Amino acid sequence: MTHEAKAVTVDVTLARSLVEPLYRDMTLPTGESVMSHADGIASILRNVRNDPELIAAAYLFCVPVIIQNSGEWIEKSFGPAVNGLVQELGQVNELSNRARSENDEANLEHQTEAMRRMLLSMCKDLRVVLLKLSSRLQTLRWFAQTKKEGSARFGQETLALYAPLANRLGIWQIKWELEDLSLRFTRPEEYHDIARQLDETREQRLDFMQWAVKRIRKLLGENRIRAQVSGRPKHIFSIWKKMQRKHLRFDQLFDVRALRIIVDTVEQCYQVLSIVHENFPIISKEFDDYIANPKPNGYQSLHTVVTDRSGRPIEIQIRTKEMHDFAELGVAAHWRYKEAGNSEGASSAEEQRVAWLRQLLAWSDDVRHTDDAPQAAQAVMDDHIYCLTPLGRVVELPTGATGVDFAYAVHTQLGHRTRGVKVDGVMVPLNTPLKTGQTVEIIAGKTGQPSRDWLMPELGYAVSARTRNKVRQWFNAQHTAEMISEGRERLDKELARLGKTAFKLEDLAKRLGFDDVDDLCLAVGKDEVTATAIQTAVQPPKPSEPEPEVVVRQARQKKGKSDVLVVGVDSLLTQLARCCHPVPPDEIVGYVTRGRGVTIHRADCPNIRHMNEQDHGRLIEVSWGQAGGESVFPADILVIAQDRPGLLRDISEIFAKAKQNVIGMQSQRIKGDVHMLFTVEITSASSLKPSLVAIGQLPGVLSARRR
């Protein structure tokens, strides 16, 4: 900015006289006259900060709608700062209008935080937010005066968006009035009930306050303490909020009557507190020392509640002038602990941006005239941008995001089908970086797929990690589908070669240990199932082998009787436990079941070790009988490995060479490793050891053991 541009004198009177004929007979969508709205904004701003640039911008806010290429005229007449305020206020108004037309109450509630952050981030001169808040307050005042329809929607939006924003910026005068008017529109019965109770007690309250102020001033004067003593205004919204939060009735509130005492030093704060407590009955549980123990946001003051002789309470705040200015300017940041119960507050970048705004409001002339101002403004920008859908939804994106990132942020399927993008109505390349405040429209096909180019960083299509992950997932899914198709084709050919085309694939999948046919086809496509395994699985089942003979040596009864039982056709029914799959020569134990004979477990079976004490009497001593050499037993083998192509095939070949039939297989991925559980038919535990050693030596296998 040149020194000549900085030296432009802003004439507020000229601004008003120039726009008055332009605004004649013009009204806003609410029905309010444009000229009266501008006068209202200017009046509000004068009470907050009499800044000529702000007030001139308030009068010029509607000029860009009337005059084409108005920026050059405004800048020439009133300077670049005023023009910047007017142009950015127009963007904020457009955002607000679109959001209000599209978002219902529930949707708006989810988007208020994003909209607040967008309002802050899109303003190069953050004083534009002060303009918008003043404009909103004037709109609410107009609704209150005219009683026009539509006020409830504006009240809801104000409580969700603008009042918390005013709270963040420390503009208390605007904040309280925004909240009171919004409560009046959204909860009229509760508002008028509190207002009625305040009116009923107003005369008594004023008399009491005047008496209390005179009494305290006299006491302080006698002790030679210079102080400002005044009544503290209590707003209807804050009363209602405290009643809701603490579940109190109006007559249970202590701070409807409130005084504030401002002194010069901290020592005087405690002197005043002592004087007050000596001369008034106190309610001890309502005392708070925020000077010795400031609130987390830095707020300092003494709070106490006293009563008169009739027992009527009055809240008294005692603080220094410095503490008072600190709180009233908003630097105490009450939104930290009050705003929507959010204890986390804003991000550090937002806090810096809010601090920057406060500096602008206090020292705008100094800031604009220093060379460090642009760098300071840039330093507080966070790493996100905020764009709009054509329907007014706010979408948060990382800085540098493109139309592709925007599409995937709205919906994954929209991202997949993206073919083009319009920014503010103009077609742009897909890899064009977006900016805060832009409206983005995605041109999508009915069907389609992402491009592999979007995964190439140097081409700049996808900045967001979420976008890149979604694109990778799509291509991975396509690869899996291709492998399943290839596996099914191979499987069909193999079954045709074996003459088993009528064999159900569902049955084949179960026999090979897969949950469904797709999992089987995927494994075949990855060469993880051999032709030998398929051939074995489709063969008719062999005649069932006789169960191994188990001899029950002795079973002692409680009455002391003993019998020797030998398993046979007419003897005791036995079966091998499925939980531990005992195999000769494992140590075994028998468990007498109810109605199913004796179940044979391994002696180290967890079910036996953790058996209830009352069931130990049902255990009996057993041993392996003389089973035939052709007897086979099922055994569970757990293999933990790093997944790789062909792993299942290599393991299956080891079992096949050992002539150990795999009758079941399950697998799952745990912490990056694949856990495979094979059920294998073996003749003895010793015959399994060579297979376990061989599997353990395979590439990628971490362990192989019997379970």
C-alpha cells in the first residue's frame, strides 16, 4: 500500500450523502429499508468504536449490488481499506444468505462451528466480522420493532453462530443484545416470563440498588478509598441460561441484583471486600476469589454475595480498572468456558486470529501503517480453507485442496464420478487450488471411476490424505474383483478337467476352509490353492474310520465301589473332544458327560484345567488302547506368518507330501500378520513334527505349532 493511499481521509458524512439517493425505495429481503439498515449499523458501530472506515463501509455495504465495478469508485473516494471491508462484507452476506436458504435447524447446528471459522478465515481485515455482527443486531432490532414474521429463524441462527462469534471477539455490548433479542424470538414465553418478573421487582430492585450504592460509597469514603460503584446490568438471556444450567427458579437467583466496585489496586480490592463483609451479612458459599486463583482464561475479580436486613441478596464484583478493562474487552475469552459447554475452546490458530482482530480494533491505524501487518495477518492463518456447495453447505478442506478433494469430502461416490469442476460458476482444471469462500460445483458422470493420475503428487490433483486413500481403496477393490474373476475361471476349468462341473462351489469352499465362494476364488486367483487340494476336496469322502479304542481303567464312585470298564460295542460310549483334539500318545483324561458317554480330553486341555471344583468328581482315568495302524486323528495346527502370494499353496504342499489330509482351514489378520488354523488328519503326534519343522522354514512364517 502506498503512502498516498494510506493518507486518504474517510468522510462518513459524504458516504451517507452519496448512498442516500441510491438506496431510495430499496429494501432488504427481510423487508427493512436499506437506508435505515445502514443508519442502524452506523449507530451501533459508534457505540463500540468510532472508526470512520468502519462506519463508511456500513453506509456503502449495498453499493456493489447497485453499481457494476464499484470497487474502483469506492477505493478512489474512500480508500482501499474501506473498499476491502465492503467487498468482504458482501462475501460474508452471500454465505449467510445461502446457508439460511438451504440448511434446516439440525443441519445448521452441525455446521455452525465450520461457518464461524470460515467467517474469520475469509476476512483479510477482520473488522468485517464487526460489520456483520452490527448488521445482524440491526436486523433483530428491526424485527423487534415491526414484529414481522421470520424472526424465529434469525434468532436461531444468531444464537448458533453470531452470538458465540461476538463472545469470542469480546464485543459484549453486541453479544448481550443479540442473545436477549434472539431469546425473545425463539422462546417468547420464557423470555416474557422473566421480563415480567424483572418488571415486577424493578422498582424494589432500583430502590435497593440505590440504597446499597450510597451505603457502600459512604463506607469507602470513610476509609479514603477511591472507587467507582455502579449497578451491573443483568440480561434476560444470562438469567434464563443460569436458570436452565442450575435448575433454579427466578426467586432463587442471587445475582439479579448486582453491583460492581472498581478500585485502583489489588490491595484495595481486599480492603473493599473486608469492609463489605464487616457491614453486610454474607452468604459464604457464594464467595469466589478469582484474583488469587484466576480462571483458566485469565479472568480476575472478587465475587461475593451479601444480603440486607430483609435477607435480599446482592452480588458484588470487586476488581481493579486493569482487570475490568481486561474482561470487558474480551481478552478474558469467556467463550473458553461458556460457549456451548466447549471446554476445549478454539484451535491455537483461531486464538491467534482472534487476538489479531482485537489488535485491529484497538490499533487499526498503527497496524495498517506498519510493514509487518501483511506478514502478521498471514502468520495467523490456519492450515484449512472453507468452501461452499451450490446449496450453501460449508466444506472444510486442507490448504491447497482441489476440486477432486472437495468432491471426495462431500461424498466418496461423487469423488469417484468427478469429471469436471466449476468454481464460482467458471469451469477450471481439476487440479486448481481452491480458496476460502469460493462456491464449488462438481460435474459428475452417472457412472465412472477415478484416474490413476490423481495419485501422482507431482500432478497436484489430490492434496488431502483422505482423497488419496479413497482412490487407492477403489483401485484395490477393482484388483480384488479381477482376481476373483480370474480365480473363478481357473476353478471352473479345473472342475471341468476333473469331470466335477456339477459340484457345488459353496460345498467346495467349506471343504477347503473358506467362508464363501468369493474367498475361495480369490485364493485360487492368488495361486494359494493348488489343483491337488481341489482334486482331494471334490473326491467322495472315505468310509469313516473306527474311533480309536480307549480303555477306562478305573472309575471310583462316591459310595466306594469300583469297576473296570473296557470300551466296546456293548460298553461305554466314548468320543474325542473337539476343543483339544487328543492324538496318541498324548496324555489323556476322561470326562463323564450326561447322556453322551465319556469325552476324551488332553490332560493339558484348558477346559480341564479351568473346570469347576464340583466337576472334578466326573473325571476318570483312561489310556489309549490298541488302535489299528490306519487310524487317523484330527489335529489343529496354528501358523502365524507375514502374508505373501503363494503362502497357502506352499503350506498345503507340505501337508500333501506328508500324506496328511487337510479337512479344514480358517484365517484372520491380526496386527498385520496372518493367523491360519489348519485341521489336519494325522496318525500320531510324532508324525506331525516333520511337517511343523518344514512349515516353520518357509519364507515369511513366524511360527508353526500344534494348538
